Amino acid sequence: MFILNGALYGTWAARIPSLQQNFDLSPGDLGLLLLLMSGGAIAAFPIAGGLSDRFGSAKVTLICAVVCCLAVMLVGYSPVIVMLSIAVVLFGAGLGAMDVAMNAWAAEVERSYGRSIMSSFHAFFSVGAGVGAGLGAIAAWEEISYGHQFVAFAMMLSPLIWFSALPQVLNTKNGQGVSRQNNPALNHVAQDQKGKKPKGPRLALPRGALFVVALVAFSCAVGEGAMADWSAVFLTSVILVGEGQAALGYTVFSITMVAMRFVGDRLITRFGPVTILRFCGIAALIGSSVTATSSSLMVTYLGLALMGVGYSIVFPLVFSRAANSKQLSPGVAIASVATFSYGGLLLGPPLIGFIAEISSLRFAFGLFVLLAFVVVIGSVAFRQNGVSENVS
């Protein structure tokens, strides 16, 4: 499901220029369309959290996956801007709801294993996004319409939904949900879903330690979102390199992030979430300091690589910690933290632009240093009682 979610997002992102050209959208029009998509996702977060607690995160994830596939096909064949806007809102809501539900599902599986596995799930999301974007780029190069590509891609991904749903269908015959049969680690989840309403509100702001967790998520999201939009611009306008060398900057950042996510679970199991989060924060702190002050291309690449290491495991740790909150149910806690992180992704790029406008882009990149410092300080909120330190 993480691969599917990432692949759908990646292929959509790769074909945005084609969609913009087809509807003759101005930059402002496109920005508004993307804002509608983000609004759909944010609105879906608390709904998905409540439904996951009530009916099970596995079922909600699978339903959201179907909605996403249908929505991306609707995006591909929307003939007028009004229908496109509705389709984009639906697609954003599907992706957002699926994001909450699949992280809640992954947290349940993680508890059943008794060790950290969340980082690997997020690594597969990154792989899916890369594959989706790559196939989208190939389709654009071959001048295949985004409508045809979206339909073909959704149909190509549909077997993943079927394979994910198969254990659920088979276990239903025995009256059991996914990963809960004879599984003491998930008994508390099963009890909440046997005709009972989950405890706590369905929409809540994080409080106490969970607020610090949300603040860490927000800080990481601001940095990650800004890196996607501004790293190449920084290299061309500050380091003064060509577009090809500038494009490699975000590639270096992304590769180190994915690589770290694949080894992240072993590191968390070995050293614990607090230590690893501090390590990530320090890596991001050093990397952002190097990037913001460097005048050499290779040194800047090194700084970006360290930032990729620093941001890599933060989100997996954040969602694992939220799922084990004692204040809110897993679905609601994940939804509340996801709202903060998504807000950070939206705020990051324009915030860097605003700071650069009133000062300089190099000075604006100093914001990443402050964000990394928040991650280091916020690591204290990842200590838990009653949950293994190795699971976060």
C-alpha cells in the first residue's frame, strides 16, 4: 500500500505540466488547483483517523486505495475545469485518508512484530514515488496523454490492492481481522473495533508530549517540502552552477534519504528511537549548516546528503510514536500529527521564498538549521512507557 500511494502521487506530480498545458492554466490557477488538492487531504485526515479506529485501518486503507485509483482516472478524463477541480479534491482526499490509515495499519503490524519496521514502509513509499514519477516522465516523453497514462497506471496498480485485501478476506471467514488472530499485541485494537466506539474525540489537537511529536513532524515537513522546491534554485543562484548539476542536488538528498530508510529499522532496534532521532537531528543540523554556508558544489552536495540522512527516519518515528499515544486513539493521533506535517509541507516552500525576498536565499536556508535544532530538542518526547523503546 505504501508503494501504491507513492506511485500514484509520483505519477501525478510528473504529469502536472501536461495537465497545466492541456487546461491552459496560469501559475496562479495551478497553485489554486494544488491548494484544492491539499485542502481535500487535510479535510480527510480526521475522518480517516476516526474510521480507522472504528472499522480497522486495514479496511480503510484498502477502500482509500480504490478511491485513489478511481480519482486519478477521473482526473485524467475530466473535460472541464470544474470537473477537474472536483476530481483533484477527491484525489487529494483519497491520498490523505490513505496516508493516515496505512500508517495506522503499519503501526499495528509493527506492534505485532515487537520491533521497528515503520522506516521500511516509508522507504517503499519513496521507491513507489520514484517509480511513478519515472513512468510518468517516460509517458510524457513518448507523448502519451496523461489521461491514458493515469488509467493504465491505476489498472496496473490494482493487483496490489487485491493482494493486500486477500488476507483480510480469508481471515473474515474465521471472524478475524488482519493480523489480529491470536495476536496479543493487537488485542486492544480489536477490542475497540468490536462494536464499540473508540475512546476520545475523532478530531483533536495533539497535547503534551504528542504536541512535541507534532512539532518535530512540522519542522521536518517544512524542511523536506522546501528542499524539493528550492534546492535546485539554491544551487543555480547561490552556488552558480548549471541546471544539470543543480538537479543532482535534490537527487543526492533523495537517494540518501531512501537508503537510510531501508536501514532505519535496524538502527532503531539497535539504538532506540530517541538516540536515532537525535542522530538524525544532528545530521540535519550539520548538513544544513554546511549547505547554507558553502561556496563549493561538492561541499554543498555533502551538506544535502547529510540533510537527506537527517530527514530520512523522522516521519517513520513520528507516526510510530503517535500510534502509541496514551492520550488519543491511534487513528486520531496519527491524523492530528499528519495535519501538522502536511501543514509544514505546504508552508515550507513559500516561507523560504518570503525570507529570501526580504534578505537572501542563503540566509533563508539558515532556517533549516533552526528546524534541525527543533528535531534534536524534540527527541525527548519519543520516550514511552509501556511500549518498547525499540518500537518507538
